[in-house]
Amino acid sequence: MRLSLVRITPVPERRDEVLDILLSVKGPTQAEQGCLACWILAEFGEDPAIVYVEQWRSFAEMHRHMRTPLYARILQAMELSDTEPQVCFFEIVESSGLELVEQVLKQSRKKAEPRRGT
């Protein structure tokens, strides 16, 4: 699994424009062959950024997408960032879900139990 992460920090008056661009790209991107998921996340606070994440089956499919006019729209959104956008690509070899949380909590409980008979 491959992830593409773009973090854009627009000035407040351009925030809606960035969101509109990314929302217009999200559906068509998810429909592309090899796209497993796509998210738009909004951060809050002093430096409210917008994070755009794509999940791909392979780098080849991600690279094909990066050559499309659709990706040019993402680049357009990045140009509206007040600071240099952060762009990261990840290759995920292994992933877990809720079962990992349950396993860790179970181990924590075992360690916290008082020992008997000592």
C-alpha cells in the first residue's frame, strides 16, 4: 500500500478555495484504477492546514495519476499555500487495526496485575 500526503496551509481567505479544489478532485481520484481511498482532513488551531491523503495499491498507479490533469488540480491547490506545502510519499509494508489496540491493552493489564504468591 502506498500513501501520498499533501499538507497545505492557505491564508484564511483562500481556505474555501483550496477545499473546493480538493473536493472536486476526491471523487474522480477514488474512481481511478488502483486508488484505494482518498481523504481530506482539516486541522484547527493557530496554523489550520488542510491535509489531502490518497491511498494507492502501487507506486505505478500513483505515478500514472500524478501525470493526469486531475493531479494538476492538486498542484494548483498547493500553490495557494501560504507556506511551502509538505508533500510526503509512504510505502506501508504492514498495517493493523483495532486488534493491535486490544493486544496492547491486554498486555498492559497483564503487567499491571499484582503477582500472587510471592
